[in-house]
Amino acid sequence: MSRAEIRENVELAPMTTLGVGGAAQYFSEVKSPAELLETIRWAKHKSQPLYVLGGGSNLLVSDAGFPGLVVRYVDDRLERLETNGDRVWLRVGAGKNWDELVAQTVAWNLAGIECLSGIPGLVGAAPIQNIGAYGQEVAEVIESVEVIERSTGELHLISKNHCGFGYRDSHFKGKWNGLYIVVAVHLRLVEGGQPSIRYGDLTRRLGPGRPTLQEVRDTVLEVRRSKSMVYDTRDPNHRSAGSFFTNPIVEESLADEVDARFAKDAMPRYPAEGGVKLSAAWLIERAGFEKGFVLGQAGLSSNHVLALINRGGAQAEDLLNLAKLVRRQVLERTGVTLVPEPNLLGFGVEAFELIGRA
């Protein structure tokens, strides 16, 4: 029986795309549900808090680090479970790189996640965040999610209908937060299916005709690179966590107020469950921020105001202060409260202003 190795004082900054933050008091890399269960039991026996680290692309670690056990799950197996007509069911280990999965499914001519190309991180984070981009959401193709229950160590298969998927949200992120650890995701894709083109920028770039899945993937990657939304060390904006704030969903009355306040600027607004979805980037720009805005060693991407970046040598505190400033100024100028998208690890009261609901 393999045993999980527990190491002490392991720096977390190199494991995140922002490249900031302190060390984990304890750290373990595991490659099977059995090893994961072993680390859960170890943390419980030692009365240590436990955090499961994915690809580190949606995470801001405090400068103090994390006073507990950080576990990285690296099972990246990909299996075809079943084929029925043009429907194909896959089981994907939570430790698989998300974009590598998309590339593989496109190569297999399986439609369903081609517009989610270039999203950094691992498969295990996909259902938690209900990742989405350019008109697609992973919830559309998830059949079920394999999880380990932290308190009992039991393995469960949770169907999509019970996951509470919403815009960049799920029960795993909400009421189930801290209860389960994702170990695999079951997807249902369509062999030979038509690409999903629901986003204006993609339609314009692809032009008329019926593009292939590969053409859609290539175009999505092109769009994301133009906004520094693909992790590329050659890009000076690459040290980011992607979009730092979600596009807010507000009541129609508030959307109308904002629209009237900035009447000379065309405000993007989209119908959404529970209200109207606004563009966080548009709101940030209306609040007086421009691409390339600098605050110490932190800043906004020169390609996209929604991405907060480490300009080199930044501390987590610098990113936190910039996020607070952006959120506060957007609230003052527009009346809209922005909600951060990345997980905040190891922070105390200094993060309350950012994560609280105004």
C-alpha cells in the first residue's frame, strides 16, 4: 500500500499563477483516492485544517501562508466509460490539466467544451466554479461528480441535478463548501457534434460557414491571448488569476440606474436568472480604472482591466489592496458590489472588506 508523504514548510507561490504567498505548514502530493483519504485522516488526527490545491490559477495565498495541510491531487487519468450513438461518456481524474483535456476531446472530435479552451487549472476545479467562457459552461456537459466526503472518507457519485450549478457557482462552492473533495468528473460529449458558437467575438472572427471544433478552439485561444487570458510566461501580464471578479447579476432597477448614470456609454447587459448580468470590466472602467493601472508592484493587465497582475516582486498584500480599491471604487461610482472569483487562502480580517457583501 502506497503512503502519502507529508512535507513541512513548502512554498506555495511557485504553485500559483499569481506567484505570491507564503508557505504551507504541511504539504502532500497524492495520486489516488486512497492516498487522499490517508491525508484527510492525518489532518484530522493532527487537528490541522486541510486545503486541496488545484492548478493554482484561481487562488490568492496570503503572505503568511496556510497554517495547515495543503494537498495537491494529481490523478490525471482519462477514460472512455461508454458510447451510445453519438454520445460519449468520459471519466476524468481531478488532477488532469483542463486545457489538455479540451485539446484531447477536440482531437477525438467530441463537441461540448471547445469554447472552454485555454482556461487554466485542473479538472477538479471545473464543477466547483462551474467554469465557463464564450457561451459554454461545464455544467452543460457534466453528468456526475465523484467526491470523497471529508468527515467520513466515503466516496459518493453526485448527479449534476444535485450540484446546484449556477453562474460560476455550485453547491461545492456554496453550502457544501468544505464537505467534499472532487476526485473525478464524468462528462457527456457529442461525437461529431457541431461547435457551440454563442459569442459575438467568436462569430465575427470565424466568419460565415461551419467551423470545425479545432477552428473554434484555435479562435478561442487567439481571443484569450489577446486579453492575456492564457498562461504564457512570455506575456508580461501572465502573473494573474484570470478574471478577478465575476460579472455581477443585479436587480433590473439597479441595472437601469447604472445605465442612466452612464447614458453616453453603451452598457452591456444580459438577461440572467435572478436579474440582469453586467460586465465587471465595463464597471471597472466606468469607475476610473484603465488597462495597465499600477499600484505598487501590483496592477491591472495592459490587455484587460478584469485581470489583476503581479508586475514582479509583488506581495499578496499588494494584490489584496488593489482588489479592495477596485471593489470600493466600483461600489462608490456605480452602486454595484463586485464579488472576487479567486479563492483567498490563509487570510484573516484583512480580507473581510473584499469578500463581504456590501
